[in-house]
Amino acid sequence: MKEVLDVDPNVQLMLYVIPTLIGFLFVLPFSSSLSKPFEERFPSLSNERGRLFFGLILTTLAGFAVSIQTLWISSKVSEGGNFCASSSVFSCDDVIGNAQYNTDPIFGLPWGGIGAVTFCILLYLVYSTSKEPNAEWVDSHLKFGALITFGGFFIIGLLVYYEFQMEKICQYCTTAHFANVAAFIGFFRLMRLNESEDWNQQ
């Protein structure tokens, strides 16, 4: 167990970066060229709706996981430990462990916890929609997801400002920010697709 925990933090980061990046690529308009080799095994990837659902589920799941990781890092640093302390500009410990900036200014909740709850809600919205794509509530689910992720841009702006103030970058936080951007694109494109005649195209 100790050997697992001693893995380089940047190697662990790849566990979140890679699925986030794959999810991001699948919510983009040209994703059909990426899915060709997998369509025979996964028929849902042969249409735009299926690719968007796949990319969005993968992205929100990765966002949830990396948010849980940042919450864990926050707890570890508060106990006097360290996880990815570095003398370079990239140091998640310096950012997440900064008592002045590591919680939201209104309720005092840790940013990692807020991110985990948010991505959990987003994952529920997209997964439930993927299971019942023609339900009456689908439109509201997609709009709510787009609204939440759009609101996330303001949070990202605040957190990037904090990093600028500290002159440090939290690579785990940045991954969560990127997951939010990818999720916004996915929800927005699904919302627009749902409004078109192509929603049920197979």
C-alpha cells in the first residue's frame, strides 16, 4: 500500500488527465474520426449523441475523481504532511494548503469538496439522460448541466487569480478546471443536438 502512495504525484495526475483529455476530444465536432476503430465493439459511438454522452460521462467522472484527490491533498497538508510539494511553479501543496485561499469565501467549504459535489451532480445529469434520452426532463437536465458548468467559469477565474497571487500552479486543480470546460462544451452541444431533428439519428 505504501508503494502505491509513494508513486510520483505527476504520474498519478495522468490517471485524471488522460480520461479528461479523451472525454474532451469526444465532445468536439470532429470526434467521429476518433471513434471509427471502436464503433464495431461500441455501436453507440457511431452517432453524435452517443459520442457526446461517452465523452461527457468520461469527463465528469474524471472531474469527480480529481476533485476527490484535491480534497484528500487538502486534508493531508492540513495534518502537516505533503503530497506534491515542489520548488517549481507547479506545487499543488502550496496552493491547496494555503489557508487563505483553499476554501470558498462565503461558506468556508474546501474547493475540492465543492468540485466533487458539482461533478457528481453533472455525472448524474448526463448519465440519467443517456439512459432515457427521450424523457420529458431531458431538456431541463441538459440546460441545468450547461448552466452549472458555465457558472464554473467564474469559479475557475477566481481560483486562477488565487494562483496568480501565490505565483504557484496546482496541476490537479487545473485538471479539474479543464474537465469543467470540456463538460460545458459537452452539455452545450448535447443541448443543441436535443433541439434538432438529429437527436434520435442512429
